[in-house]
Amino acid sequence: MTSRLLMPVRTVRTARTEGAEASAREVPGSTRPTPILDLEHPLVTALVARVLRESEARGAVTDRARLQVAHGILVTAVRPVYSVEDRRRASRTLRLGRGSCSQRMAVLEAVARSLGVETRVRGLLVDGTFWYPRFPKLRAFVPEEVLLAWPEFRLANTAGTSTAGAAWVPIAELFTGLAPGGHGGGFTNAGAETLFEAVARTAVDWDAPAACAGSAPCDLSAHLRTDLGRFSSRDELFDLHGQTLCRPARTLAEPVLGRWSAGAAA
């Protein structure tokens, strides 16, 4: 029942080929600003200053700990909605005080780059049925596949470690020590909790590692249609593959979905 009518033209064979090629090469990240990650905007710099103050107060001295603090601030400061404008500037998301998972992840990336942490994204085409629990009465309008920019951060193991000893950490692994089932079960994409909140509570994985293999709650691999590989920024990903919805569909949907709280009845 998923729909292709509202989606941009995207050749699956081309996407898969490009994804395989991108996965085979090492993709660098960056700390530079982009049109989406507008680091120099006063709202972003003010958020970064708040993150640094609260990190100091909590004794959070590593980049990972600071990003955990930033994530917690965004959970409470930016209301989750179903906005479909993935290219929205981080500053605008902060100004509106509401945003989708993708938009809030972009803000977290902007904070990371402001702190000197390199970021990049992994492009994932996720089956639209993954969102059925959120839109039980509107399944016919759910896109056949959703393009997800999954952030990765280049983090050192300890404070003060040079980038030579750093490793790429997906957003789902920012919070270490989570059991595969998390606390209270895995992520189901239903109710008020979104992916952005879930990563702080439970393990989330798109690759079905040994710890998640089979039916474990953290295994989301069955919903992944195509891995598009990694990109130095979400801007680059959207430049190459477009957004989930075509422009006319976004124009019509955004006034409603951009204010529709995640978890509200569909």
C-alpha cells in the first residue's frame, strides 16, 4: 500500500550501484559549515555555548559526553514533528522549536562540527512500511521508501586524544553500554518516541550484527532496502539522491506534517 506517486524519480539500480561504490571507499567527514549545518548562526552558537556550560557542570569532558549532553538538550528543546523538509537549516529548526528526526539529527551534527568533531552521514533507503505504525489510517500516502541521513561522528576514545586515534561512531552508538533490547524493549516506531529519542535508551542497528541477529529488538535490518553509502555531509547526500518527497508533495504536506506532533493519532 506504500506510494511512489509523491516521491522524486530515483533509479533503484543506479542507487544500489552508487551505494556499493560509496561503501567500498573511505569517505572523509568535515567540520565545515554547509547550507544545512549553518554553524555560524547565532542560534546555533548559543546552543553550543549552552552545551559547553552544561557539559562543564556535569563533568562531561569527552566529545562523546558533550554530544550526549547536546542530545538531551535537543530532546527537550525541539518538539518532535513529522516535517518533510530534510534540507531545513539547523538554525531554522532551533527557531521553530520543532523538527523531524532528520532535522534534529542535523542540529546535533551542527553542534558536533562546532565542537571540532568531524561528521558525515550514511544514506539509507528505508522501507515505507516501517512508518505504518505511525500512520495506520494513511498508509496509502506513505512513501514506498524513506531516505534517511544517518549521522556518524569521528570521536576519540578519551579527552585530548588526537584525531589519529579517533573512530567513526554512528549516532546509535553515542550512548555506550546499551543492551540489545534496551530498557523497556527495542524501538518500534510507534507512540511518542522517535528514532532520535530512542538512541539514548536502546540499541538501534541497521546491519543486524551478531548481538542483534534475528528477532532481537535492536535489529532494524529487515526495513533497510538500499544502503547508499557514506557522504561527507547530508547536503551532499540530498544533492545526489533528492529528498524522500518531491517538491510539490513537500509543499503541500509541510504545513500539516510540519506541525503534527510525533505520536499524535493519525
